[in-house]
Amino acid sequence: MAAEESYPDELKYHREHDWARIDGDEAVLGITWFAQDSLGELVHFEPPTDGQQIQRGASYGEVESVKAVSDVIAPLSGEVLEVNRKAVDEPETVNADPYSEGWLIRIRLSEPAEADELLDAGAYRAFLAEQ
Amino acid sequence: MKLIYEKSQSGRTAYTLPRYELETPELPEALRRSEPPRLPELAEPELVRHFTELSTRNFGIDTGFYPLGSCTMKYNPRVNERLANLPGFRDLHPLQEEEGAQGALELMWRLQEALVEVSGLHACSLQPAAGSQGELTGLLLMRAYFTERGEHEQRRKIVIPDSAHGTNPASVTMAGYELTPVKTDARGNIDVEDLRAKVDEHTAGLMITNPSTLGLFDEHVEEIARIFHSVGALMYYDGANLNAVCGISRPGDMGFDIIHINLHKTFSQPHGGGGPGGGPIVVRDTLEPFLPVPQIVRDGDTFRLDFDRPKSIGKVRGFTGPFGVFIRSYAFIRMWGPQLKRMSEIAVLNANYLLARLRDAYDLPFDRLCMHEFVVSARSLKREHGAGALDVAKRLMDYGFHPPTVYFPLIVPEALMIEPTETEPKEVLDEFCDALLAIAREAADSPELLKDAPHDRPVRRLDEVRAAKRAIVRYGFEDHPDLGAEPVEPRQLEAQKGA
Amino acid sequence: MTPFVSLTERDEREMLDAIGVSSVDELFRDVPEGVRFRRELALEPALSEPEVVAHLEQLAARNVRDEVSFLGAGIYDHYVPAVVDAVLQRGEFLTAYTPYQPELSQGVLQAIFEYQTAICELTGMDVSNASGYDGTTVAADACYVAKHVTGRSIVVVTEATNPQVRQVVKTFAPGFGLEVVEVPHRDGVTDPDELAEAARDAACVIFQQPNFFGNLEAAPELAAAASEAGALAVAHVDPLSLGVLEAPGSYGCALAIGEGQGAGNHQSFGGPHYGFLAARSEFIRRMPGRIVGETVDAAGERGYVLTLQTREQHIRREKATSNITTNQTLLALGGLVYLSWLGPQGLRELGETCLGLAHHAKTRLQEAGLEPTFSGQTTGKEFAVRVGRNAADVVRDARAQGVHPGYPLGRDYPGLDDSLLVALTEKRTPADIDRLVEVLAS
């Protein structure tokens, strides 16, 4: 059920192990393969509320496995437009498919320029290799 | 095994009560119970069999070796149970007049005196209900102390090492303080340079366990005390590991100002599968005015409760604390007497013996003599054979032992934290080592033996993910409508729930 | 040396050799010289087992026994059946630690699951923890839950709630960042309108049913006043009243808490006992302490584990829902055995018997010229009565005649110096009540 390790090229990455799929002034956010693998099978996603403002570098929710809990750190700032109900109801979806079915939230960007500071897939892989 | 609710049959009873032929007054309709609670209905023989069967599915120190690190699972003397159940203690109401409770008050006063001596500090409150409540109480004493000095607003930080029990940071937050973590150095001591950089006039105090959760005595404890006292901060000693140092080194002499003592660890209160415990605190004289109310004081030959303590932080629990726990710990201390040091010496000897026998088969994160416990790592087993600390722990059950604490402290990967206590004979220590050495070989030869373990327990490995996701935390009567009519097998019950 | 260690001189030599040190003292070489304790501990001489028994029997004999007691005020002299003591003395329960390894702990885990079920049934709630320390600390726990659920910073406690519960809440509130507001009682009960006013902006409202005076509150109205203000309604209840009184879950409470002692624990001068804390399911992730959940094992068999542990201190650390590790499992197990012994029928009968005795005592005292402190209030197994002079003096005089007539309310409520709180359990007989009337009316 767990996905194979991968870091898609079309995504942007944050050192707190989050990814962003940017589309115009919106972005879809989630956690990376590395993050879900470190936590183990997820049993709970505590999401933000619709309309909430989230800040780059700050926590916007929590993901839990049986033995660990982790803040989810926003790679970009913005307003929450949608929470992935499937990730809430069946959090194991995040393990199975962290980059598409297992996305966490969709936001409207408030500071689109922040995207320039995120890593591309190659840089994120290099960052992981250093850890 | 069936739940007691699945054995229940409507109309069966175990109770008998006196009947007085008195009129029962009418209660207002709105306040009257509408639906009776679905408590079990069994006659007494089946009641006793149910709980006896449950007990056979449990492992205690009476069952076998229980080297659960940081929990000090020592033998619990049976005489203490007899003493705690003396009617003069057991049936005493906590609001009895002082004159009618002199024996209880004297026992508590004597226990306080003993704890003061072992701690090397000055004044004791027995009130906190458990170690973590002792921590919170101690932190509130710090608040009160700094509030009186007008420094509370300034001093917001409590320093805690990264090897600490989770209760320490949780208590810090609950006391309204902020956490400042400090690192562990390569020898397993607190990193003094890291500490120095983090301690200043905004620091309220330090909170550590010594020996630490790694089972190591901090070699720099005097320097650490100087650092804190030089900025006017206080030092809190988490007494979880006091079993290592009774009569060897006293927290007060190390420079600590406040200590809690886990009576269910060092002083043999049986832990009852999760409690009760006891968490008395002992403090330096400067903190005495802030101790909880009431204090037990001696006036000549009589003992009384002192409620007139205007600077007290208040009450942290009902009455004067878990008295039954005090009886057992007091009796334990009286049977050791001044030789209590020997208890700690043997606990440390036993731990070092285990360490000496195991050091080649498991990874040793800190190569030092240990105190009453030590931490080894199954990191190599995990890397080379895919069997980690959890697998080793489960396999130990097949050998008849309770596993050590695993995955703690957090700074050691694949940690196994082993604490034998002073009450185990050498033969048991040897058998345990033989088992752990055999398991290390099994990990190489047939790792599936570890991964499938345990093999002969009432249950196999349990699915914790499922438990957390579905959160069934009470019996689902509504899922089993036929109960009481037809006996239902547990298997069918699972099926009905879609299991 | 005590009989609890097995070490022989030969063992010690072999072990030191294996370690590679020459003496036990050398094992402590990491303890700096400056903090070594170099004298013998000044503890009293060691006692043999017969001596320690004799010593503690002497101490126990200095506590009063054989007094006809009407003391209650939170701790009650209910009968503890023999089966409870028998089960709690099973070494497999008594000497186990917290069930961290479920395969070796199915006995206590299943028992806690059954206990959680019993508490939910009693209180009408969806989820119960594995126990709290006592009836006072669970109130502080409830405040911590309410702070995080509501984000508000005031807690309201009625003045008619047990004074020790209020004191413990006040001790912990500043650390939690909470302010405590008390709502006074009016003739022994709480006014729902006054409570509604105080509950605005409150995280929770704690009230006791029956309240500390033994009076029945308009509990459904109090719960509604709290809920309508957006505060969590927290009922502090006597578990043994819940065979006759409505379950808090049935009148809209968010949490139900209480002291479990009366249900299966000896009085033991105040502990150890268990506190219970139960809640509606929506608050499950904010619950303090251990919770046991059902699951299956690798072979598909039903089993039990500690669950939702990410709430707890060992994982969530400074963000944990509480700092509890050790709770009161053995005492809660006593509660489960006791409630199983009573069953629903026994619970109801017990409640009615205590109500009948209390009503009888109140009536007899009234006939003897002693008026209830709060006339016109419906009471449970406890009631307040005016004794015509300082109640503490009355207690002293009555005790000289072998009767403890109850708790002097003036200790906690200035203005009620002439009132005693009298508690009746099934262990008090009509003949005992005759003696109470005799000593109080004299």
C-alpha cells in the first residue's frame, strides 16, 4: 500500500518536507514521500478550516501515525480554499499516493513570489541526501 | 475472551444489600434516571472467574522478570498489603478530626522525615498523586517563589535535556512556562556549553533526571548547579531514577532545590497495572512557605494539619495525598533502615552486570559504567537483519520475560532501556542475558522468529493502526442487540461489526 | 539487608569480576567526589517483618474505629464487597506496570476497556479515560480540555461544588492560563440565570450534582445555560447516585467527572482512589490520560491496546493533552469489579436505600427540632442541618459519645457555622440514626 519513493519534477519542495503544486495564483499542498515514510502509516490528519490564512514556515495542521505526530508546515502563504476530505477520512491515502490522491489542502496564494524560494526536485533530493 | 458484558444475563445479580423498609422520597421527574445503565449482570461465581481469567492474561513482577527501564519494577513486599489493609488505616475517613487520626498523621510525618533525609533537602509535601503531578507541583512552587520576588514575568524558561521523560515538557506547558531544550554530549552528559548559552536571567529553572534516562550520572552536575544558581534560577530533580542513588548522593547535596519522588518506583508501591503512584515533593527551606496545604506538623507528641499557610500554592489533590501508598512505602523504608544505600548499590551492580554481558551483542551508544539502568540499541540488528528493538522485545516474551522499555529515550535509535532493580537474583539476570544473546543470534539466522513474535501469548501482535483509526473505546451494545438472549461467540461479534 | 534481595557474597564477587571492577564502590566512579554522601543515612533502625507489623498496628490503633460516622463530603463509607479486595490482590494485576506491551497485558487492558464502558454507561457519555487521580484533579483536567476546545480563558465553578475541587482548580488554573470565576449559591443551589451570565466567554462551567450540600441542582438548566453560552458543561457527579439520578449525557453535558471512591474503594484516609472523566466523542482527541481501544491481532483475534497515544506526553511532549502517565488503574479496576457486583439493579437499589436513610434521618432530626439548613431543597444521600450552635463544637461533643455526626460546613462556608453536612450510606442503620438524633438533640 505504501508508495515507491519519488519526488516529481513538476512540484516545488520545502525543507520541512512539504510540496506545492502551483497553478496560477493557487497551489495544492501536501507532504513528501520522505515525510510520510518517516511517520509511518497515518491515522489522522487535523486540517485547517476553510478560509483560514496560513503563513509560510508556520504549521497549518497536524498529521499523526500511531507513535508520532508532526506539524504540517506551509511552504507558501495564502488562504485555505479547500481541504482534501479523503485525507481526513482515510489518512492512509497520503501514504499510498502522497502527490495526487493524498494532497492535503488547496490555497490561494497571498505572496506568489515566495515560490521562488522553494526547492526543485533535484535540490530537494540533494537536501535529503545530506540529512 | 468474552467481555464481561457478553457474559451478562438479565436478572442475574451478585450483590446483597441491607433493606430497611424505609420510604424512598420521590425525585423530580426531570432529574430522575430515565434509562438504567447497562452494567454487567452476573452472579458472584462467574464474576470471580471473569476477573481471575483476566488476571491470567496479565504479567506482573510476581509473574517474572520485568526490566522495564525507568519504571523500577522491583518486588513489592506482601507484608505491605497486609499493613495497608489494617482496618485502622483502611476505614479511616480523611475528614476525621485530627485527634482521631493521630496514627495516620504520625505515619505520614515519619515518612516525610525519611524522604527529607534521603533527598538532602528540608521540607516535604506528600500530597501529589504521582510523579508527573509532583513535577507540576514543583513548577508551581517555582512560579510562586519568583512571583514573590517580583521576577515571574521575567523568568519564563525551563531548561530540559533532550533525553527527558515526556512528562517534563508536558508539565512545563501546564505550569505556563516555556521549554528550552538542551543537548546531550558525546558521553551522555548534558552539553554544558549548549547549556551555558541558554541559561540567563530569563531562566526560571532546570528540570533533569540524574542519573539520566540513559542511566548515566551527570559528571558535570556541580558545574550545572553553579550555572543555574549564578543567574538566580532553581533546579528541579525528577526523582524517577532515585533508586540508583539512595545514600550514595543526595539531590540536595547535588544542588537541587526541588525533587519529586516516585513512591511506586524507589519505594515499592505496587503499580497496579498503571497506578496508583505517589509523587511527594521535597524542597529547600526557601521554598517551604509555598508547599501545598495542608502541611503535616508535629507539636510535641501530637500531629496536626496546618492549613494556615498564606503563601501556599493551594491544593493539588484531595486531602493529604494517597495515604495507602504512604503506608507501603513507609513500611518498606523501615525494613531497610539506614542500610538503604545497599538497595541502590545492588540495583547498580545488577545493571552493570547485565551491561557487561550484553555489550558485545548490542550497540552501546555510551560506553561507560551505568547506574541502575542502561540503554543499548538494536540499530545494527535492524540494519543488518531487519529486526529492530520492537522485534527483540516481542521475542523476549517467548523466553518468559517482560521486555525492557523500547524506543526511549528518543535520542537513541532502536533503544532498549533495561533496569533490573535490586530484587532479581543472579540466575534470573543470567537467564535474561542468555535470552537476549540468543535473540541476537536468531536475528541473524532466522529473523522471522523475531518479527512474528510473540508466539505463545493469548494474542499475537496487535494492530495499533486500526485501533487508532477506528477508536472503539467502549463496548458497542447497540451492535449486539441479541445479548442476554443468546450467547454469542466473539468471532460472530467481530463479524457483526464488520471486522 | 532485607529479605527482598538475593545477592550472596559469591554472586557479588562473580558479578564484579564480569564487570571488571574490584568493588561496588568503583561502580559509582562517575559520581563526583563533591556530591558523594559519605555518612550513613539517618533513618530509624531496620525492623523485621513481625516488628514492622507491630509498629504499624500500633499506629493504626491510634486512629479512631468503631465510631458511628456520618462523615461524607466527598468520601463515603459505602460497603466494599470481598470480591473487590480479592481481585485487587491478584499479583498479576497488583504488580504490573502500565500496559505498554499489549501481548503481556490483555488482562488489564480488557479490564480498562470494560471500566471505560461502565463509566460511559453510568454517565451517558461516549468515551472515558482509564482514570484520573481523584475527584479533584479530574476537574482541573476538564478545564485543560475546555481551554483547548474553546480557546477561552475563564472557567466557571459553582460555589456549591466541593470546596476541595474548587481549590485544586484554582491551584492549576494560573499555569493553564485560566481565570476562575465562582458563582455563589442561593439558598443551597445554583441559579441558572446567574450561571448563564457568568458563563458568557467561559471555556467551561463545572457544577456538582447532587451538590456539595447534598441538594439537587436543576442540572439540565445549568447544562443548558453553559452550552448556550458556548461553554462546555461539566457535571461533577457521584457515581452511586446514577442509578436514581439522570445521566449527565442525557441532559446535554459535554463532560462528566467525579470521585470514584464510593464505588469500590476503601476510604483509606483520602486515597489512593480514582477519579473518572468521560466526554462526548467529539472531544476524544483532547482527552487527558490513557485510553484503551479495541483492535485485532495478526491472526484476526480481538484484543486491546492503549490507543490515541499521540495525545499523550511521551509523544506530543509539551503539546500533550496532559502530563498524566501513572493514573489509578488498580483502583478503577476495583470500581469495575464493584459496579459489576452491583449491576444495574443493585445500583438502583443502593441509591434508593441511601435516599431512604437520608430522608429518614432528616425527618427524625426535624421532629427533634433540628431544621434543614436549606429548607425546601430536595436532597440526595447527604443533607445540611442546623445544629443551633457552632457545629465544630457539636462534633466534639458527639464524638465523646461515639458518634461522628458529620462535616461542619463553617470550615468552607462562612455563615454556615451552625450547619453540619450529614451523609448516609447503606452501612448506617435506623438504629444508628436514632443515636445521631439522640446526640444532636441533647
